[in-house]
Amino acid sequence: MVDSTGNNLIFLLCTPRSGSSLATVMLQNHSKMFATQEMWFLMSLHDLRMPQRRSYGGAGIINQFLNGVVPDETFEQACREFALRIYNGLLQSSGGAEMVIDKSPRYYYLLEFMDTLFPHSRRIWLIRNPFSILSSYKKVSEIRGERFSLKEDLRNPAFDMKIADLTIGLFRYFNYFAKDNPYAYRLYYEKLVAEPKPQLIDVCRFLGAEYEEGLENYGHYMNTAKSDLYFSMGVGDPFVAKHSEPNADSVHIWKEVLDKQEIEMYGRVLGARIFHELGYGEQLDEAEKLTGVRFEMEPDADLIALRTKQLADSTGCRWKEGYELRSDAVAGSRLAVPVQSGMENRLHSELLQLQMTVRTLEKRLETSSMEQRRLKSQLDSMRRKINRVKSIIPFGNRLSHLASTYLINNGGWKK
């Protein structure tokens, strides 16, 4: 069972289209592991505090309550308890599994929140050549009839979630897993499809489980209750179910799917350093030969900053820049509540009430400030409209002056 610090909880983390469906369909065949295609539900918990439009109204009241009245500790404990109910409820219905895999690629959105809730969870980073990720996005979007155009969207000022995945998501995970940590493991897609059994043996060892023979041959598990549940969700990689075991067909396909302009645009945005540090220097050399371009070492900082701001503005989320994985007591410092005397309890309660009052007042001031800005913006807009109208009326300024004089003199002209 998953405990309050996250033991027996596994997060499979990566940007979308990195091969997480393949990795999960093999791991979930293990008798001690349970997984669904994707969950994403921690994002919904995290976003409870974000301003949302609701058909029944009250968005401001709910925002004030969750962000002004409810203490951070209470909110985090409630989220942890809810998540534990979900995870352990899944395990109870799994028929003997002891560990649950939460494979949710866009969890790069809430890494700080995830570490706070479950600092001792196991995190697997599934790494794949960024050009292969891009080509998978393009290929799958075409098959599904979904719109995706790197050429049109990469530098388009309009926000696009897939572009955020390919830029913000990649760098968030890159920073998060930058240092070695006993709760973190790097799994390379290319190695997984080339040598699935040795890779799965190593992953199982990291998770504290014995490898079970034949995990990689996921086709042998088709039509079992566990496999039926996994594939019933219908999300993830549409190609996984067409095979019975991993294959390396997609490793080099990026050179066929992507054209030179797409390779150049994406390579310029990411920069060469991330390819070298992830071990894809050879693929970078191929990309430079195909395009005739030598990429700068550093990423396009302005574009990354723009996409980060756009995602923050659209969600209300704020991140710690360069955030790295936390699995120590600091991350889970609010897990334990020390035993206190009666006097300490009263003082603690009074302190919480005072803090809640201060936060409530701060939220009201913030709301008031936002309202002032909104009204000022509306007033400025009206003034601009007036000026535009004046500019298209012949002798507009003269007429305006005459009208003002007429009103000042109570409807009469000064003689």
C-alpha cells in the first residue's frame, strides 16, 4: 500500500510522446504493480486553488476561501489524504498489487506540489531523443486528425499546449532530474526498445521488486483483466497495441518524418547543450548535417521565457525557476504534527487564525487592486474610443470645445 510519504508510489515522468505508454504497458504486467493508461488527477487537486469559472458562480468566494482562509498545511494534508484514498483504492481492486504507477506526462506542471505531497515516491524519468518526440507528435497528430504545426506554432505569440510540452516540459524535467537522487531513475527509450529485458531488470531493482520473466512480451498478457483495463482507457500511444513486444522501428524515423526546417527550428530553440547532456550528441550531429546549421549551445531563452509566462498566465500557476527534485525532510516537512501541550495547542490555533486573517485581508486587497486595474483599463479604453470618434468627426476637437462651453454655461452661449 502507498503510505503518507509516498512509499510504493511510482511516478513515470516525461514529456508526452516519449514512449511512456510502452514503458507502462510492460511494467503493469508485473504482479506487484498496478497502472492505468494515464491519471492526471493530481493536476486537478493542485488546480483547486486556481481561479476557475463555474456555472453556479461563486468563483471569487471559492478562491477567497481556498487561498485566504484554508491554511497551506490543511490544503496539502487534504490533497494527500484524497490522493492516498485513490491510489490505495486502486491497489485494493487490483488483486494483489502493492505498488501503483501514476503515468501522467504533464506532471511537469506540478513538480513542487508532487514533492510536497509524496517526497519518498519513486520517480522514473523516461528520456527520448527530442527530435523523435517531435516527430511522434507530428505523426500521431496526423493520424488522429489533430492540428499540429511546429512551423506555424513554435514562434507564434499565441499559446499552444503542445509547444509548451516540447519546450517548457522538457526543460522542467531536465532541471528536476539534474542531480542524482536515490528516489530518481533515468530510463532511456532507445535502450528500452533495444534491450527491454535488461532495462526492466534494472527498473525493477530500483523499485525494490524482483523482475518477473516475460514482462517485455506484453502481447502475451492481452485479454487478461489487467490488460483489458489498461487498454480500455484508449489514451496514450495508438501504436503500442499493434505490437506484442518493443521494437526499435521508431528510433530513427524522425529523419523521415521531420523536414529540414522543422529540425532546424526545434534545434535552435532547444540549443545543443541539452542534447549533449542527455547523451544525444550523435543525433545532434546528424541534425546539423541534415540542416547545414550548427546550433548554438544555449536554448532560445526569450522563447522559453515567453512560453513559461503564457502557461503561467493561462493557469495561474507559478513555479520555482530551475526547480530540482526534493525527497528530503524539507519537502515533506508538513507531514508530521508534533505532540503539543494544551497551552501550545491554544497558541498554535491562535497563530493559525491570525495567519488566516492576514491572508484573507491580503486576498481582499489583491482583489481590490485587480478591480482598480480593471476599472482603469476600462476607463483608458473608453477614453481611446472617445479620441477615435473625435478624430473621424470633422472639426472634432472644435466641436467638442464648443459643446463643453455650451454645457458649462447651462445651455447658453457666453456673449
